[in-house]
Amino acid sequence: MVENKNYDRTVPNISVETIIEASLEEVWESVGNIQSHVNWMDDAVSIDFIGDRQQGVGTTFDCETKIGPFKLTDRIEITEWVESKTIGVSHKGLVSGSGQFTLFELNPERTTFTWEESLVFPFWMGGPLRNPIGKKILESVWKQNLKNLKELIESGRSSSSSS
């Protein structure tokens, strides 16, 4: 779990998972294209890269995020990048913490995609008092995001440019 000096409590770890009927390479092609995440993440409004990097460790970007009435810009840095396997990130800003996407090949045409996060919310979003509520809301949003990703990849539309 992530520690935050302001609140000293985090949202319990959130983990969602789906099985995508596609090869590991197809799933990675989509997930490794950070700009395309706005195509399947309902809560991601836009992604603006800081600098020229768009992949790999050290890539930094601002992600405008909206969930219900809450809208904020999340500064994200890629902290881990293992080709065709893992993307790890740190969140810095009003919401802080860390997260990771992990891919696992079940067979040549089936891939498990797991999304794990540990986040801290600012006081005005409920801070440590609403962690169980925040966890439920985020789990619901991210389950829908994974459903969107699965549909995009399985229909062959995942690499299209952002909308």
C-alpha cells in the first residue's frame, strides 16, 4: 500500500481483471499505446504527454479524469515497463498512489489483463473517511473500462486513434 503524508491512509488495494480473446501481442499493442487509453477508459477524458516520450519508464503525462461530479488532472509517470507484460505507474497530484497493468498469456489466443491500484484521495473527495466508497466506485468504473478494452480488442478496433 502507498503511504501519503497528508492522510496516512490509502484506499484498499483495488484489483480488476478480464480475459481477452486475443493474443498477448494484440493486447500489448493496445495497452502499450498510452494515448489510446482514452478510447477504452470512460474516466480518462484526455492524455497530454510531458516531453517527447510516449512509452517506457520515465514517460510522464497529464490525464484529465472525470468520475461523476469530480474532475481533475492526474500527473502520471510510468515507473515500470516490461514489454508484453507490465506497465507500472505512479500518480502524483490531488490523487496519489501507484498502479500496475499486468498481462498474462493463457494460450496463444487468450490473455488475462489485470489492473491493480492503491490510491489516496484528497479531503474534499472524502479522503480517508470514504475509502470503502471510493473503492467500490473505482472498481465499478474500472470493470467497465476493462469491458470496453476487451470489446475494442476483440472487435479489432483497439489501435484506432483517440476519440
